[in-house]
Amino acid sequence: MVFDKAVKMNSFQWKKLPPAEERQLDKAAQVCKGLAVAMVARANSGHPAGALSSMKMYMAAYGAANVTPQNCDSLDRDFVVISHGHTSAAAYATLAYYGFVDAFDAVNEFRRTGSRFQGHVERMVPGVDWGSGCLGQGLSAGAGFALAQKARGYDGRVYVLMGDGEQPKGQIAEARRLIAARKLTNVTALIDVNDIQISGRCGDVMPAHIKELWEADGWQTILCDGDSFAALYAALKTARAAGRPVAVLCRTTMGKGVSFMEDKPDYHGKAASGDLYRQAMKELGQPDLVALAAEHKKAKFSAARALEPLGAALDLGAPKVYGPADTTDNRSAFGSALAEVGQLNYKKAGRTPVLVFDCDLAGSVKTGEFAKKCPDSFIQCGIQENNTATAAGAASAGGVVSVWADFGVFGLAEAYNQQRMNDVNHANEKLVLTHVGLDVGEDGMTHQCIDYVSLMSNFFNWKLVVPADPNQTDRATRWALKTPGNICLAMGRSKLPTLCANGKPLLARDFTYGEAVKVREGKDAAILALGAMAGRAVQAAGLLAEKGVETSVYAVSCPLEIDESALTEAFQTGTVLTVEDHNVNSGMGSLWLARAEELGLRAAARRLGVHRYGDSGPSEEVYAAMGLSADAIAAALEDLKKVAR
Amino acid sequence: MVFDKAVKMNSFQWKKLPPAEERQLDKAAQVCKGLAVAMVARANSGHPAGALSSMKMYMAAYGAANVTPQNCDSLDRDFVVISHGHTSAAAYATLAYYGFVDAFDAVNEFRRTGSRFQGHVERMVPGVDWGSGCLGQGLSAGAGFALAQKARGYDGRVYVLMGDGEQPKGQIAEARRLIAARKLTNVTALIDVNDIQISGRCGDVMPAHIKELWEADGWQTILCDGDSFAALYAALKTARAAGRPVAVLCRTTMGKGVSFMEDKPDYHGKAASGDLYRQAMKELGQPDLVALAAEHKKAKFSAARALEPLGAALDLGAPKVYGPADTTDNRSAFGSALAEVGQLNYKKAGRTPVLVFDCDLAGSVKTGEFAKKCPDSFIQCGIQENNTATAAGAASAGGVVSVWADFGVFGLAEAYNQQRMNDVNHANEKLVLTHVGLDVGEDGMTHQCIDYVSLMSNFFNWKLVVPADPNQTDRATRWALKTPGNICLAMGRSKLPTLCANGKPLLARDFTYGEAVKVREGKDAAILALGAMAGRAVQAAGLLAEKGVETSVYAVSCPLEIDESALTEAFQTGTVLTVEDHNVNSGMGSLWLARAEELGLRAAARRLGVHRYGDSGPSEEVYAAMGLSADAIAAALEDLKKVAR
């Protein structure tokens, strides 16, 4: 063990930080700085100079936060978000100081293949509440955790550690505004103002008037000496009592404590090695920590933290059944189920709060009824999608059921990297995309989300459901609200027929993720239809039947989870057409046919889908113009039958 | 024809707008408002109220800009960017007033399937310089056009029309900062401050202190009555002489001129029909323009503007040849070619300017040498990727060769929707993604761009090249700089061997887009290797040869353009393995195997790729840990051979 007993200050018991505690912290900071330099030196890779400038800020934040190795896997505690994730060496050193991890493990395992101590901080290290590495997202994550605390009725705090180089990122401004608008006065941002980024002085690279910008968005700012624990303590104590969100601008020096790194951009991302490493350790008053750690090397890397999926305690109500004569749109079926489940659980003891996020589209995405019934759980985020994606994701990791409904192009295309980071972070977001495919009415090409299957197929931990009709939408909505993990429901804008067999609703039954439901039986050919395209495919099958071609239709509602038995069965007909109102290159058809090729399934097979940006017009006309009407589907299958012969 | 002669004011010949001209404009504004209401009524779809509040702002901007039906297809003129593209009815009415389009065509064809008058403005309508519909991007496009004007030495102006609901979007702040930092004093933003968005008052939905925020970023603001042409003229005249970028905050009233639409959110996105339509036309003093337009209906919709690809006049120099003994990374080969071409053409008469955009990563993406040789052509954008993507795209549509080099996760994942809009806009961006695949060194999972093939496969007009070695990188770089259209080059971080046959460099030859080059010959099996994975695949083939399995290796450098003859040839071996350091579900393997299934090609086929987020460590170790070393490739192919038997 390297450290003396750590100084926690989360009760803020002192009026000022006492000199004895300050001395203890200063001494520990030297050790932490040594560890950070050693980590980077051992790996010969990393970001030492920013780790040194941020070190006291890290220690003050983790010292001030009610978060410990014991409570960090629970929810009733403070949260700390690291936005400038490349200063990971400072994070790991601080977490070692406060007992979350072993200091020597961090030195031995930093940036090594198979280790949890990745180059950018990840949640597999206890004490890390949000994995980062893409700058500009941390404050949004802080907003999400604070919203979750508030919804859960827990009186905690959220600290967000940031760099100054990232301040120009627009998402930060979005997050500031959401935090100010929702009066999340328990959020404190600490910004490492060392005035250096990779390309030089921040003001030369891209001027951003940090103080003015934060204040223009309604925050209080405090200027603070980031090299002084007394000053940091005083600032954080002031922030607790401010009654407003506070940004602490910590004046620091890049590379502080190692003379050849100080105030220079060179060591932003370069290790000190050889004589320079030894000089650094000497200046920091530390022994050769690389060598010392090597003596404590373990046979195996320390284990990554397992993130338990967060279950939801919810009364899901009774599914609604849409009959053969009903026509509604999937958006409305979703909105109705959401509002019902929302109301059943709203402010009820023992239930998981459901938060619904909106970006000024509640009327179109059908979350308005929920907003009326559960007003305190409706989070208006304005037209700020990047921030909303991260905030909704972090809130879902903070213990609420977090639903964000938006148009497909905004909820996913516009916020793609944020949703990727929600994937990396094993969040539990429920993302509802409306206006997907060509079914956006007259809004035209910019609003046609014809890439969502492709975008989602890049993620490892997201599930995607494209309901085929309102009954499946209702069931899938209730299922998603309760099921842990990131789940996306995608739906178009238009009214749809209820899918029926023998005059009875076919999908008014439990939703099973990964099942391609056969909605029509036929021996001569098969159509695999993405989600709501199943209705048109059934119409097409009717047209084909008149010409003597009996066609099976499968509703592929889970395009990322290939139902191999359905796929095999479809190929047994000898003719397989995939149908989707999605880019034909990158959608369900490619995923499923590629798998068919691997499985050795043989048939005449073709993909039908979207080949160009679409027209602006009434949906039915647009589908016809784009070759995706029932007639066009039938014609494509007839053509394919000729090949099959 | 509906209009009197239009009032242009781009020479700003008057000290104040004379009363006669103001009366003419006011009268025309009533006609334009009538046209906008008629368009929306005819389509029964659209956004009338915002079109009415923005109408005079539109007319003033197009009146003030040196842009005409005659010069709008050329480059030496002013540019007008519409950021709030949903107010398209106002745009089309204004463009009719200034003679770019026929007013009746706009009424008859607005939001109709097959028409150029889409719900959100697109470049296929002359006078529209940038298609929009995703809010928050317009100012960035304005920055791009202004940068292009400056680089081309043309003394013009750029007007950007914006809404107030979009002001919270972070990308706008990024654009403000770039414009201020580059001293693009010829940019004027006009903001329609009607204080209403879909969900209500802007200040209730998401407070954004517009004046303070623009000023904090270094802009001059002018408050202006947006309902007065005299005030708009005065503001725009002041802006011309300000010597700083200016934002004109136009106070307006939502739905201005139609009493039942005024100052209410209801008609944000709803048509006035029946009696209400007639009332609106009466209040605006207009005849039934829907009926009038119907009398002038043509047999066919008016033709979309064809956008000519912009060629580049560049001396490409002589390709560099990397010999068998050279090892360099593709990044450096790109950087070296770029700097050479840059210098050859820098500030030379008759040559197309080359602009290189950077987001604080020049050292890593190897554009530093270019920056040294061509300092005025290097555009430092700071850590503001969303803005950079749009600015680089628009600059490329403004007549320069526009190169943006960034890490894959930042240049594409973070800016995905912006690159999609560059696709919609038929831009000519040259996007260079480094650190793609698993080849990012120790930065870890957040920095591994294992989705770029998938993301690019969603676009219809982008080309993607993943060079297999430094020779191909050099050739492809020169080719991309000269070839019109959006082109992406993607490359990893590590040094690579030169691909050779018989001891001679194999790829030191003209680059042909769409060719999968066979880099090793073998009859027993085939590997289709994505880009730089070709090197590892050749090593694997060597290992397999020792076991008697002669394996062909194809370097798939153009994964989106399936080389069907190479694919067919590969399948003739009976065993096909696709290999990529990309998400295995969504990459080249899926695209190529799906096509093989359609073509009826039969073999034992498998995809090898990335199945989880990756480790943080030295590249070679990471590839081994992720099952993508040469050994692992060889083992996977041996397994597959067993199936093939």
C-alpha cells in the first residue's frame, strides 16, 4: 500500500480545509502524480501532462463526493463523471488513493491488452460512473444522473470533471442549458483550465470565452486555484450552497510538478521514458513506481467490474388489443401504452420512476399523453439531440426507466456517437424512433430515416424492434419498459391495418425478441418484410395468389437477431425476397442474406429496398414512386420466380 | 406572372430604404405570404406560420444578396443558406419573387411526390445553396461558403437565415466560434425571433439567451424589427460595414398577417384549409392562389436543377513509390501526398484552392506538413466536429477542394448526420479517417472506429476507399483530390509492409475505384480482406501454404463497390473467408456475402471480424486478442475448409 489514510471531505465539516488535511492531501497528490507518470511510462502510451494538471481537481471531486468503494455499485450516493477521459491516469491514481482499485494494478495494467484500465476511462473500473473518450459528452451524462437522482427522490450531488480544450464542443452548451432549465442545482462542473491542448494554447486553437459562455447559460462560475486543495475545498463548499448549478474554473498548469512537462503541449500524449522518467519521479519525490509495482505484479490482470443490469419495478398493466377493424399508427399505440404504464406507476412507492425525454416533438412522437398524466416525469430538452441522447442514457444508468422518443433522423442519425457511447456504457435507454423508413409523410428526404437498421447493427448491446402493427407495438412497448439494456423501437408515421389471420389479430400475443412471425403461409415463395412493411407484403402476397403464386410472409421485427429457423424455412420455398423501406445496401436484407450464404441456404434471393433519397409527398405515393408498393413487391417477386425456375 | 418587378438592394445604393421601394416590397410580401399559405393549403402539409414570420427576412436577404437566377450556378456571387429548412414555403415564394422559379409551379408542386419543391429546401431548386431540414447546421454551411470565398479570393457575402427554436443546438455555437476565429466578417446571420416553437414559447421549451450567447462568441448583434423592410435594410447595411460577423435578431410574429395564426404554435406544422384558407387569403389581400395556380398547371412537374460536379484544377505531381523495404503507415503516406500536392498548387493562379480542416489532431492525422507548407489553407476548427463536417462539406460546394482529416470516431461517428447531409447536398468533401478499425494503438474501445463501412454504406453518393498499403494510399490520395464528389479514405495508425509480388510493389499503379486487387494467388481458398487487413491475410496465406492450402487474397479497398468478377472468382475456390477489423455484423463481409447470395454464388463462406468492443493495448496484441492475427485468420480458414469438404 502506497498511501496514508485518505482525506474524505464529503461532509464538508470544516469551514476551511484545515492545514493538516491540506498537507496530507498535498503529499498524497505527489504520490498520485507519480503513479500517473509511472502508468504512462510503463505503457509507453497515454496522456501524462493533463493528468498532472487535473490531479488535484480529481482528488478534490472524489474526496468531496459521497462515493466509496462500498457504495459505488448502489444508486443512493453521489456521482462523478469524467468528461476528459484521456486523463485516465489521474482517474486511476485518484481511485487508488480512495481505495477503489489497487495502485500497483493500475501501474502494471494501464493500457494493456485485456486490462480494465483502458486508455480512456470505462465503467468496468469501480468509481467510474460513465465511460468517456469522446470529448464534450460528460456534462450531459452528469445531467442524466442528476435527473435520475431527482426522480428517485435522492438528495445527492453530481460532479463533472472537464478539460478546457473540449469547451468549444456544442454538446456542452446544450447540457448547460438543460441543467439550468431543470434547476439541477446539485450539479457542479470542475474545469481544468490549463490553457493547453494538442495544437497549442486554447485561445489560439479555438477561442471560447468559458466564463462568459457558462454565465450566459445561467450558471454561476467560481474562479479557483486548481493547484490548491484549500481553494478547491472552498469552491466546492460554495457550490453546495449556491442554489444554482456552479462551474468551478480551476486555473492549473499543464504537466504541473514535472518541470519539463510544465506549460507545454508536448506531453499531452507522450510518455516520459528513461532519464526523463527518472527525473520526473525525482521531482515528484517518488521512488521508481514502475519497478515497485512490478514487484507486486499478479499472475492475472485484476478483474473488470461486472455491471449488473438494472431491473425495473413496474406495473405493466394489461396489453391493449387492436381488432381487425381498428386502424391506428404504431406511434399512437406506443404513446397509449406508455401513458398507461406511466400513470399506473407515477409517484408510486417501490416503483421505478419512468422519465420521458422530448426534443420539441411530443405531439408527433405521441408522448404528449404521458406528459399530461405524469408531468413531473416529462423532460423537455429542446432541440438539443446530442445532449438528450447522453442524458437519457446516463439517467438509465442512474436507476430510472429512461425513454427518449424522437424522429429517427434526430434520435439516432444526429446522435449516433452518443448512442454508441450508451452502448459502450451498457446503459438501459429505451429509444423510440418514429418517422422511420419512407413513412414520414411529406417531410422529404432529409427526414427519411432509411439507415437505422444499419446504425443499430454497429452496436453490440442494443436490441432493435420494428413492430409490424399496433398490437405488436403495444406488447413490445411494455416489454421494453421492463427489460434491462438499451432497446430501440422504430416505427413509421402512417396508420396501419391490424395484421390478422382468419379474421383474428395475429400479433396480440406475448412479444418474443428475435422471433420472425410468419403472418402468411405459402409454399411457392417467401417474403421477409421489415416491420411494418409486413402489411404491404401481405397485400403483395394476395396479388400473387391471384396469379397462382402462394407466398409466405414473415414479419421481421427484430432485424438484428436473425431467426435462423424462419430463414431456413423461407429458403425452402426456393424464392426469397427481402423487403424493407430502408437503404437496400445496408439494411435487413444484407444482414439476413449474408447469414443465409454462411448457412449454405440456397434459393433465388433478392433484396428490395430504397436505392436513392426519396420524394416528398403523401406516404402511399412515395412508396409507389420508390418501388415499394404492394404492386411493386409482387412484381419483384414474380421477376425473381423467373430466375428461380 | 404574379409580381411587379422585384426590388433588389444588393448594391446598397440607398442610405435608407426609400418609401417607394418599401411600399413595393410590402406589397410583394403580401403576395409571397399568400403563395406560402396557398402552397401549404394545396399540399395540405407544411409549416405556414414560420413561413409568414420569416417572409420579410427571406426577401430582405435574397434582395440584399448578389445572387440571381443568372449567376446562381456559378461561384462568383453571394451565398444564402437557409438553416430552418421547414420554412420552405417562404423560401419558394421568395425565389419566385426574384425569378428563380415560377410561383405557380411552387404552389402546384409543393410537397408533391416527384417534385423538386420538397418539404425541406433542397439544392435542386435554383437559389437554394444548401439543403437543410436538420436544424442547427446552416451557420456551419455559411462558414464553409465564406471560407471558400476567401480561399478563392472572391469578395462576396454570405447570408444565413435561421429560426429561434434551433438556437439551443450546440452546432450553432461551434459555427459562431469558427466564423469569429477566422474573422469571416462577410457572414451575416438573420434570426427569426418569433419566440414560438412546436411546444410553445422558446423560453419555456429551452431557454437560450440568444443575444448574450452570440456576443459571448465574439459576434456583433443588431436588434431589428423583422416586419419592416426599412429596418431590415438598415441592419444589413450596418452589417456590411461592421468589420465583424453580425447576427441580426429579427423580432417577428409567428403567422404574421393571418390573424388566426398569429403568435400561436398551432400552425407551426398545419395547413389552413376550407374557410380558414379563404379567410387567410382575404386577410392577405390575395385571390384564391390555389385556384389560380391550378389554371396554370403544366403537364409535367418543373425540372429539378442538375448539379454539375465541380472539377478541380490541380497539379497532382508524381506518385511516390514505396519499395519493398519501406515500412510506413498509411497516414504518413496520405500526409506526404497531401503536402506535396498542396505545395505544388498553393496560391498558384488557375488552380483550385485546397483547404485542409483540422480538429486539433493534425499531428496524428498527418496534416501538419501541409499546414507548414500552406499555412493560409489550413483551417483549425478546434474540437468542434459537427460544425467542421458541415463547413468542410459546404466549402467543397463553394469551389475549393475541401479535405477534412480526423480520427474515424470523430470525423464520421460523431458527425454522422452532418456527413449524411453532405451526401444529400452532393458535396465534394474529401474525408480522411485515420485510426479506423482496431488499429488505434492503446486508446481503447471508445476510439476504435469499427463501424465506418456500415456508416458509409448508408450514403448514396459517397465513395469509400480503405487503402491496403502506402502505395495505394498515395495513389488514392491524389485520385481523391481530383475526383468530384464526396470521397472518404480510411486508414489505421500502424506501420504497414508494402504489398509486393515477386519482390516488387504491387500497388504502385493507377488507382481504380471499385477494383479488388488480387494480391496473392491460390486455388484452394480465397480471403477477401478489407483494406490494410490484406497484409495480415497474406501472412495467413503463407501459413496456410505451409499446410498445403493455396489461398488467394484479394485486397478489398472499395468495400461499397462490389467487384463481382473478383467475388465470383473467389467463390470458384469453394472456400471464401471475409476478413475485416470492423464489426463483423455490419461490415464488408455482410455486403459482399449478401451480394454473393443474390448472384447465386456457392461456397463455404464465413465472415471474420470484430465481435465485441476491443481492448486497449498495442495494436498487434489487440488484433491477437480479438481473433484477427495472421494465425487466427489462418485457423479460421482451416476450420472453414473442413465445412467445405
